[in-house]
Amino acid sequence: SEFRLPDEVPDQAAQLTEGAAQKVIVNAYERNRQARAACIKHYGPRCCVCDFSFQDVYGDIGRGYIHVHHVVSLASVGACYVVDPVRDLRPVCANCHAMLHTSEPALSVDELRRCLDAA
């Protein structure tokens, strides 16, 4: 409805575009599959913050599915270290995992559980 000259570029703010490719360089820290499996074997595939179980909600496709959170951030360790799956890892659902990482350093599992209980 607004008059535009033929050589004017449309206002980009009015167009909500997504999907442009962009190169990003990040540090990726190795995760040990055996440590992850040992954590889940010890604690079970249930969120240690909110008690969510993917299998309870989604059935068979959720069987055994859970994120594993590093109690001490791998980025802060600064080097390769020997991980103890029971001491250093905790199973958490995707939502709680995201909430743990809303601050720097990450919230502890106990801190997030207190937030959840308070809410």
C-alpha cells in the first residue's frame, strides 16, 4: 500500500526471514559414550531434576532416552580428564538441561530443583 520506487529495496524489518547459511566456528568437546551409558545405568533414564521420563510420556520411542549433564562444565575443565559417570554426570530431560545452562556457570542440579519446587 505504500508507494515505492522500482529501485527501492523492500524494508527488511517487515520481512521475517530465516534459513540463510552461516559458517560458525565453535569448540566441540568430546563426550564418552561409555561414561554416558554408565551414568544412565546408575541413575536410570529419568530426569534427576523433575523426574520426567521420556518413556512414560512417549512410550517405546522414549525408552532409554535422556540427556546427560556434566556437573562440572567440560569447557571449564580446560583439558582432557578422567570422568566418573556417577560423580560427574547426571541424567536430565531436555527442558531441565536447557534451564541448567541459562546461567554461567551453569546452575547445579540442586539449585534448579529448588527453582522448580519454588515455582
